Amino acid sequence: MSSYKVGVEVISAHDLLPKDGQDSASIFVEVHFDGQKFRTTAKEKDLNPVWNERFYFNVSDPAHLPNLAVEAHVYNMNKTTHSKSFLGKVRLAGTSFVPFSDAAAMHYPLERRAILSHAKGELGLKVFLTDDPSVKPSNPLPAIDPSPNNPPPSQVHQMPSEILKSNIESRHTFHSIPKDVHHQHHPASGVSEQPVKYSTDEMKSEPPKMVRMYSSASSQQPLDYALKETRPFLGGGQIVNGRVIGAEKRTSTYDLVEQMQYLYVRVAKARDLPAMDITGSVNPFVEVKVGNYKGTTKHFEKKQNPEWHEVFAFSRERMQASVLEVVIRDKSLAKDDLVGLIRFDLNDVPMRVPPDSPLAPEWYRLEDKKGEKAKGELMLAIWIGTQADEAFPDAVHSDSAMSVDASAMSMHIRSKVYHAPRLWYVRVNIIEAQDIIASDKTRFPDVHVKVHIGNQCLRTKTVQARTLNPVWNEDLMFVAAEPFDDHLVLSAEDRVGPNKDEVIGRVTIPLGSIEKRADDHIIHSRWYNLEKPVAVDVDQLKKDKFSSRIHVRICLDGGYHVLDESTHYSSDLRPAAKQLWKPSIGLLELGILNAAGLHPMKTRDGKGTSDTYCVAKYGKKWVRTRTIINSLCPRYNEQYTWEVYDPATVLTIGVFDNCQIEKDANGKKDAKIGKVRIRLSTLETGRVYTHSYPLIVLQNSGVKKTGELHLAIRFSSTSLVNMMYTYTRPLLPKMHYIRPLTMIQFDMLRVQAVQIVAARLSRMEPPLRKEVVEYLSDVDFHLWSMRRSKANFFRLMSVFSGLFAAGKWFGNVCAWRNPITTVLVHILFTMLVCFPELILPTVFLYMSLIGIWNYRFRPHYPPHMNIKISHAEAVNPDELDEEFDTFPSSRSAELIRARYDRLRSVAGRMQTVVGDIATQGERIQALVSWRDPRATTIFVLFCLIAAIVLYVTPFQVLAALAGFYTMRHPRFRYRMPSVLINYFRRLPAKTDSML
């Protein structure tokens, strides 16, 4: 008997079929392997049972292990009739067994036993191999009692590599994340492990997490980069199947985050403070202390009636004190003297839940250290609330700000909502100019017009003004943001030498005075006088009867959507003109719960840590959470909402390390930790998605996972009819199709728009920094990358893989690899030829059946970053260095030469492919061009004969003959190319004319 054993841990089941007529069932599982069978305990009245029971099977012959399989059958026990009814099964081939160290708990969809049977739900199993001699095989049926002989997972050893080599090489790996399941050993005998019982409070603080298996044969990625589905307690209830179960009715809309309680202290003002120095004045500030946490207000110079109006928030779960102290001190160089204090018992602090009105502040008399009344009063408001409180965004938080400098706190760590400016395209049509007078009278001026709006500058082509009235009629496009701070500057310049221009005259036009249009109606043009670039004498101006003029047509085009992000990840597709906006079709709600396992981004007090915050972007609304100081597992629990106007849009969330709160920041950039993109059209309406997303960053050293971000998302639709109608409308506004812009213009204008948005958001407080805006807007997505090129190539191959598979299958049919299949295809082909009116109905019916069949396999999770699709896990280091290089390049000449040679090699292969495609097209044109007179003669005669044959022969006969000839038996085939191919390859192309 072999010492190797197969361990099967039956963890739990989910969403099973009810069988007892009361929407419930009594569930148990039978596990079969190699003639052995074991059964779990029965869980009564539970469609989501949890077992955590482990069984061990003997392996009779390890050499035959790849041919064996583990089968887990789920049954419902009927106690009345003592019978069992089948609910579904899971079958795992022996080629997928791995050692215990590599095994992970996964949830498999239940399969049907027969065509007419029904199955629903998932079964969580963990299957592994072990050769540990201390592991004893499980006892036979009916049920197994717990036993201490079952070793803990840490005692299960890995099977020798030579035994598992063949299995590991050929197994199909299901990528998933193991659940965090806590086990408890009982003194009874047996092999099953019962789960730890949680109290209500423990369940709320550490909710159990459910992890499902998300696998795709074409895009599986490593275990660490997989998506995890979780079941947190949101709004007082647990998420099950995208719905909140067991939630209490609440008046707050914060139902997508875990409820967090805070002690809020509003320090309003003080009066009649005593004098603390010989000048009879006081420099007061307030300290708010709860245990080890302390918040400090700003101080005033020589003011006995100061006003602060600052709010402090202390997390209740971190408070270990029962007394709140509010102390007023006098700021001095040597020591801050005590002015007075007030103590509060936290058990007497009232609760407040919005939409209750804000708590009115009260005057409190100050006391000294001995508890006796002192001079002065302090106005305070103290209450216990949640993150739904309106004071939450502006409060100074104990977990984010009380350990850093107050000035840095107020500028860089608070949560805020930003609204990006409304962008417009500015169309400048330069028509002509009159009376252009150059300084050099001996030559005709070479004139061009240069147009400036802020940092944007474009120019027309240069025209030689032989009549002093040059004509251009060119359109130049710019981006402008409301409110219009910049001016439009037109300057006519004369090219007097290489790289030397002389200004003839200029005109400045305020953008606010320019006419706006929402469609393509014609804007009236205007003449503007060009002012001299230098000051001239007033008498000279009176002598000048004429001045140079320029004829332009300028408008603000509101019929376009101004792209300020990558076209692939657009979050808003509305035009600039508000009168063209359609009503919203839904609401997007985002709960930013927490982050886990973050990579340390800095060192503080000798330990690695991070000061992180999240930024979410959708449409014109940007949101920023508060910064959590000194935490690698920060908890945000902040909720935000957006109106949705189009489901074909993308929500982007990024995580950053705040580098502005350090004393030596000096303009340091905030470090990017990772981002998540979620397309709204992939979400089911009304469902709550709770997942932990991997944060993946591509660096010079390669791809790296920097942590995980836990999000809760819900997309609600206001009208299903409007939602469906949206799919029939154009993606972009009307002007994009009536007067389309070129791709070069789009790329140039997008970069300018991102720069404008970044500049505007960086002027707000706290500023949203430029590197954050550029990272979330994918400003460098259009730049060259060998990695992206390979990824796009493999994506293209994946798209055509279905056609390749169909062609291969048809080739096997024509080769008679399976005679039965080929005969059936002949019969089907004959039916379609005889009844051609059935072809289209058959095709559409087949496609509808495929869609209905695939409904059961539809994805239940949003798409996320995939390193395999991105071709990031096996990228060459030199290609990564090239991708992160600046533009223009900052690398050495030798390295640039090597990369240029590599690019030439790749481009050479592409050039060959393009040339081959052009050759085939030119050969088709050569059929009737008489470039080869003999080939054209043959083609003309063939066409005449074919016309006669097609006229006298029914089409069904010809189609049947052509099909049977194509699918003829290999005995009637020849290995040489056909006559048509030989003829086509001899046709001439234009390759002979190429240099």
C-alpha cells in the first residue's frame, strides 16, 4: 500500500437549490476517490452551509494518479423518507492535485449529473497531496467524528518533486485566493475540523470573507494578482449575492461603507481669558486630548477673545480612555502655560445621526488643575457621530493628521471633492490679411500668423505676400477652460531669415467675448486691426491713414466633447455646451473601504510605512479621501456618488503616498501605489460589488504588486428604457461626426486639456497634484511601448482565434478526419442549399442559443488589471527601460542606436507583411488591366463561359457542386496547388516598379 494520500477539505457551499418546500435544505457532501467514499455532517435548514471538514484517501498506485479523480456530490437529506436528493457535483482530475504548500481553497460551480437534472450554486474545496506518515486515512461512512490525530496544516509535508513532476507539468491550475479560515481542534476523535464560533461584535469587526474562483483559460494570471470577492458588513448588514442582508433601516445614505464611530469636538471660541504675561495679554491655543491622541488648534497673538472654529475627530475603536480633556494654553518660547481646562466623561457624550441638525455649541467655564473655577469660558460642541456627519470632511482626524505639522495638515491631508473646469474647443479660422507692411521694403514679406492661448501656440503656413494681402484659410484648434482667464493673441510675423521672425502686428481678443456655438452653423467673420509691436510717436499715428488688418472667424465649439483622458478610459462623453446635455440615466456609488498589504513607501522612526490617500475620478468630479498616517493597512470607509450619463464609461481609482507632509518635502512628487479601472457597462444594475482589487504598478524593474484596495460599488439605473435607448445613440456628440477632427488633433488637444485640468486642480486647497491627475488620466498612453505593441498583437490573435479554430475544424472536415462529422456536415450543407431561406434564420438562431447558453457562465465580477493580457510578467528589462524613458530620450547614443536597430527590425517585418497584402490586391486589379495580356485573356474567356453556365444552371446545383468539391475525400485530392492558385500567383504586381 502506498504511503501517499489525497486530502480533501470540504469548506462550504453557496447558493444551493432549496429542496424541502420551505426555501431551504439539509445539506451534506459525499466525497469519492479511488473506490473510497466519505460523508460530511448534515447542515439542516441552510442553503449556505459551512463544514471545514477534512478527509484523507489512500492512493493505491501513485503511477495511476493522473487517471483518477475526486468527485464531491452534494445531497439534500430528507428525514421523513430517509432518502437523499442530488443537488450537484464537482469533479477534479488527478492532474490538478498539488502539494499542500501549493493548495488553495477554491469555489467550484456545481455540475449537473444528467441532462434533465438541475444544479445551482458553488462548492468550496481544498484538494492536496501528502506523504506525511502521521496522517491516518479517514474512517468509512456514515459520518466521521473529530479526532486529534489529524495534523494541522503546518505539519503536512510536500510530496517529493519527482513523484509530482508529471502532475504539475500537465495540470490545469485554477487561480484563486484562499480564504482566511480559522480552525479549532477538539479533543474528540476524527478528522473533521469545526469552525470557530464568532460573537456578534467579532463578526462586525472582522467579517468573514468569501473568495470565489475566477478563471479564464486565455487570461489566467498568477495567484497574487487575482481578484477577491469579499462579504463585508456594509450599512449594518452583510453582502450576499450583491445585496445587503440583515441591514437595519437607516436614515443615512452611507450604506456602502463600514460604519465607523467618531468622537467629534468642535472648538468654537473663547472669551474673557486671563492675562498671562506682564503686558496683560495671552497667546491662546487649545489642546484636545483623549488618551494618547491629541489635537491642537492654531494660536493667536495677544488675543483674549479668540475664535478657532476647528473640529477634531477621534476614532472610537482606537480610544482607550474614558475622559476627554480640553486644555487652553498660552504660547510662549520657554513653556506653554496652562490657562484653563475642561474635562468630560465620554459616557455622557450624546449621539448624533444625520439628518439631525448640528449640535449647538455651549459655553463652559474653565477650571484649573485642582478643579476650581478659573477665569474665562470656552465654547464647545461634543458629540459622537459617524463618517456621514457633515463635519467629517473638514475635521482633523486622529488617524490622519494629529501626528504631523498643523500647517501641512490643513493643506495636504483632508478629504475633498473637486470639480474639474468645463473645457471648450476654440476654433480659429485664419482667412486673410490686408495691407501687410514689412520693415524691409526691398522684398515681398513671407508672412505667417501665430496664435497663442496661454501655453498653447500654433501657427499657419508661411505665405509670400506679393500683393501684401496674403490668404491662408486655415483652421487652428485650441483648448480653453471656464472661467476664461487667458486671452487669444494673434500676431502676424514676417520670416526675415532662418529661425528669425519679425512681428508685423498683433491683436488681443478676450476669450469671454468670443461667440459660442453648439452646432455647425456659420459664425460671422470679423476684421481686426493689427497693433504695432513697439510704441510709436503720436504724430506718426495721426499721419498713418491705414493699418494692417487680419480677417478671422473665431468661435467656442460647444458641440464637441473635449477629451481630457485616454479615449479608451473615458469617464464622460457629454459635449461642452450644457444645452446639449441629456438627463442622467443612473447613479454610481463608490465605497472606498480600506487597503491591505501596502508596500512601504518611506522610512519613519526606523520602520517602513506609508501615508496613503485615494483619488477617484469620474466625469468632471474628482474625490480625494483623507490621508491615513503611518499605516500599511489604512481604513478609509468613505462613500461618494456620481450621476451617470452613459454606461460606456470608466471609473478610475488611484492610491498614492502623500509626500507633502514631510518637513523636507521641497516639491517632492506623491508616489503612485496603483490604480483600479472599472467599466460601468460590465456592472449589473442594483447589485453591490465588494471586491479586493490588486494594486499593480509597472516599474523599471518589472511588474510589482504594491497591495490591495477594497471597494464597494453599486450602479443604479433610474430608467431601464432610457438605459437601453442609450445603446442606440452615437457614442460621441453630433459634431464629432459632422465635422470630425483628425487623430493628430485629438492627441494634441487631449494633452493640452490634461495640462489645463492639472493646473486648475493644483490651485485648489488641498491641491490635487499634477502627477496625480496625469496618472489617472493616462497622459502617456499614446507613447511608444514595445510591451504594449506585443500585448495588442496577442489581443488581436485572441480575437481571430475563433476564426482560426473554425478554419481548422473545416479543414478536418474536408480531410475526413472524422467521417461521421463530415457526413453530417454534408447533410446539413445539402439542406441549406435546397432551402436557402433557412440560412439566415439558422445563423441568428444559433447565435441566440449561444448567448443564452453562455448566460450561466457570465462573469460575476468586474474586470481588473491583468498582467498576462498586458504582457507585463515576461517583459524584457531593456523594453521596460525604453518604455519609462523620457520624450525626447535621455539615454546614451549607443543605447538609442541599439533600440533604433531593434525597431528597424520589427518595422521591417511589418513592412514585408504590408507589402504582401498590397501585392495580393494589385494582382486582383491586374485581372482586367491587361498588364499581362495572356492572363487577362484567360480571365475574360473564363468570365464569358462562367456567365453562360451560371445562366443555364440553377444556383443550388452550382452551390452543391462547389461544396461537395471542396469537401471531397482526400483520395480525390492532390498535394500540388490548385489551378486557380497557380493562375493567381502568376499575375503581375507593382513590386517590379519599387526601387
